Amino acid sequence: MTAIPVLPTEPEIQSARTFRHVLSVIVRDPLSLISTIVIILFILIAIFAWQVAPYPLEGAGKTNVSHSMLPPSPGHPFGADRLGRDMLSRVIMGARPALIVPIGVVLFAVLIGAPLGAIAGYKGGWVDETIMRITDLFLAFPSLLLAMAIASALGRGLQNAAIALVVSWWPWYTRLVRGVTISLRERYFIEAAQATGVRDSVIILRHILPNTISPILVQATVDLGLVILAMGGLAFLGLGTQPPSPDWGLMVSEGRDFILKQWWISTFPGLAIFIVVLAFNLLGDTLRDIFDPRQYR
Amino acid sequence: MLQKLEFVIRRLFTSVFVLIGVSLITFFLARVVPSNAAALYIGPKARPEDIERVRKQLGLDRPLPVQYAIYMADLLHGDLGASIGTKRPVLAEIIDRAPASLELLFIGMLFAILFGIPLGVLSARWQGKPPDVAVRSLSIVGVSMPAFYLGLLLQILFFRNLDWLPLAGRVSNDLRFTNPILPLTNFLLFDSFITQNWLAFKDVTYHLVLPALTLAAFPIGLIARMTRAAMLEVLEQDYIRTARAYGIKDVVITYLYALKNAFSPTLTVIGLTFAYALTGTFFVEIIFNWPGLGLFTVRSLLNLDYPAIMGMTLFGATAYVIINLIVDVLQAWIDPRISLK
């Protein structure tokens, strides 16, 4: 078969315009702009944690018993924990598992869920039935409960917690992308591609998936807040990051016994989770107002 | 009517299929994913011959379909295995602890509905005005706050700083001796009420406030947001304008005519928040040392009490499927269009 030149089609141009539109709305809305800046700042802090943290070694887990339970002071603005580790450094170093790993989780959930959704929506028939019934089974569990069960089946640890969350989150993207695909399938540019004999796999990869990116992005932004909460929850329960490694959820749990006197140990890591999730939720709200992914469900 | 009945029956059938699928997933997690399931089932201190015995008993040396048949047969007999930690059947542990969790869950969801719906209505009624801004800020804080963090903050504020409410537990220790509650159902509110043990009733109520509020924060936010969105949509419709033109009181229009039609999407969210609340109780129970299923599950997770973990997973998923079924049926009853789909 000879290759057929693919002209930029009407919805593809539209999606580029949507993207610019989204950017302009975010820049004009102060809350979304602040949220975006907060998110970028936290991600940068997570990436450069070793350079930013005042005591990176303590942040990673090295104890300093002489500073045990040091209250917040100019030298240690977040105080120190039971083992004398600088809490500011702990919180900075903890951004990696608490923030970067959830981003990875959502990314993998999209990579698994989106193609399956596109195939289900495009093929229809028994392929659609099979894929969607399987997603129904996963969605029959409360996500965190399923993640807990998987994490304990695989064994404790950050990596297994992340796998557990991917397994319980991908079906949402399958559902979303299937809905978008079904609405795209009727469009002229897909019919035209089919009529000219373009292979199904090419249609899905080049024409359908690129057009599902905006709704996926909106959904992913909203989900990131939830996944960060879930990740923090798993860590809090002892199923995620293992001590002495830093992790926000784990640190809240470690400070729980001292909450009435040494309040700072739990307070600052918890505040970090809250701020990041709040930022993702505020941004997600704005994005959802512009482009509601639920309209496809 | 017939259509509704047909819908309910159809929905019952799908639920049964979903439950079978759920059992497949838990079977997979319980027996196939772990490299040595028998060792997990008997705990870390097992002798090799014990492991061999359990392997035979669970049929782990046989083909997968046979293993699943054994697993299902056990389940249908209510046999979830024995907890490694307490040596008692997992099902007995679950039944013993369920009332504590259910009491917390009910009161939490009651809070969520009692606060969430009026807040959402208020917000829609004053769209763009200060009450709307306040409710929207409150709900976004509610859905962004980890339960395990909110619980700690409430403890600091209401126990340490204000000393208004107790720190943790279901009932004060000294009350156990002076005014013990007759354990009829283990729903302490109910038990103390029915036996007219007012001192205990007050104490139990005080103990419930913070855990229930912690559990309710996320659902309140979600329900308020959904109610607001649904109300805004309804308030724009013609029949509301007609009602206004007739000079019907604003309160009547908002709470009677509009809320009735905005209730269906709200109910969906209430169903969804149950899923959250089921796992939410786990965190709330740890923070407030609440002797329910969550505390049991978390202890099992920490002690690698595998039968207990898998039993709770199945129990939680089953509860969730049943809640979803109830929500769907209720919805079809409220909104007849649904059963026609």
C-alpha cells in the first residue's frame, strides 16, 4: 500500500487553538496562575532537592540525635524530628516520592488506559465489550482499597505502592478515552481516512489519540490531586516509602505520637501535601470549566 | 412500574456478575500474585510442614481453576480464613468490629449530607456573591485535605488548645466503670440511648464529633460542589422562571422545586463518596484510635496478616458494590428516566 499524505485536519488545528486558549485563561485567572506557579515550584524543588535542602544528608535519613525534637528556629525553620533530622530538608527531600512518583503514576495510567480506551471505542463490538467489562471490575473496588491490597500482595515499598496505584487508576482513562473516541469516530476526517484505506492502527495512533490529549490533560490534572492524596495515604499506612527515607505521608505518621507537644513534625509535611493537592485541584477546576472531559462519559 | 422492576432485576444481575469479577481479582491477589501464598497465609513463624499443610488445604499445588473453585467454595461458606494476629476467623473479626466502623461511617455521611447539600444550595442561590465564594473555598479545602492530616489538626485545636472534645476513642475510660454501656448492638449511640444511659450517650456523642467531621470533610466538599453545579443548571430552567413569575416565595422555589430536580446528580456523588468514606475510615480510625474495621485492617497491613487483609478487601469491595446498587435503584425511583436507559 502506498503511503497517503496526511493533511492537518480540522479538529487537530482546533486542539492547537484550544491549547493556546487554555494558556491564556490560566494566565488571566489569578488563582490558576498562582496554582501553576506553586506546582512548578514544588516540581523544581523535588528535582533539585539535593541542591536546595539545607541538610540534604539529614533529609535523606542521616540522624543527628543532639538536635532531637528541636522546635522551629531561624536555623531550622520547620524544627527537627525525633532523630534530630532537619524537617525542612526532610520535607524538601520528601517531595520526590510524594509528588514526582504520583506524576509518574498518572503518566503510566494514561499510557495503559488511553490506548485501550481508543481501541475499545474505535473497534466496538466484542473488543469493546471485553475491555469495558474488565475496567468495570477494577472500578468495582474503592481505588485506595484495591491499591492497599495490591501493595500488600507485592510487598511494602515505594515502587510497589506506585504499581498498585497505576493498576487501580488506569481504568478511568480507558473510560474517558473510549467516550472521546466514539464521538470522534463519526467525524469526517476519520471516515475519510478509513475510506482511503488507512490501517486501523495508524488511524488510532495518528488521528484518534492526538485528539484525546486535551481531555486527558484535564482529567490528569484533577487526578493528580487524588493520586497524591492516595500516595500520601499509602505512605502514612506504612505501605509506601520505608523509613528512614523521607516521604510526606510517612512523616505525618512518624510525628503522630508527638502531635500534642512537638506539633511541627507532622504539621509541615502535611501542609506540603495539602498545598500541592489544593494547587492541582484549583488548576483542575479552571481546566474543567474550559474543557469538561465529563461531557464524553 | 414494570420498567422500574425490570431495571432493578437487571441491575441485580450485573451486580452479581461484578461480584464474581471482584472475587476473581481478590483470588488473584490472594493466591496467585504472592510467590509463596501458603507461607503468607500462615504467618512469618510457620514451620515448613505447616506451610505444606496449608498449601494442600488451599489447593495451591493444583491447577488455577481448581484453586478458584476451592476459594469460592470457602467464600460461600463464609470462610475467609483465620487471622494470623488473633487466630480467630476473619469473618468473626469483621462482624465484631463492623458496628464501630458503621456508626462512624453513618454519622460521617450524615454530616456530609446535612452540611454538603445546604451549602451547595446556598452557594448556587448566591452565585458569585460572598456566600458562594466562602462555600467554594471551603469545599476545595475539604477535597484537598488529607484525612490523616485534618484529624491531627482537629485534635490539636479541639483537644489541646480548646479542650472542648476528647482526643480519641469511642467512650471515656472512667465511664466504662461508672456508667457502663450495655452492649446490645455495639452501636454505642443506639445502645446508650435505648438503655437511657444519658451520661454515656453524651460522652459517646462527644467522642464521635471529631472523627465524623474528619471523615465528612472530603464528602462535604464533593457534595457541596455537585449540588451547586446541579442547582445552577436547574435554576436556569423555564419552570423556575414561571414559578418566579407567579410570585412563589424564593425559599419554596429554591428548596422545593429546584432542589428536587437537582437531587439526582447529588445522589450519584453521595454514592461515590461512600467509596471514599470506606477507606477514609481507615485513616480516621488510626488517628482517633477507633476500635473498628479500619484499625483492624491497618494492623493487619503492618503485621502482614494476609488472610485478614484479603478478607477486608473482599468485604470492602462487596460493601461498595451493594452501596452502588442501592444508589442506582434509589436514583431510578427518584428519576424515572433512568430506568428507561
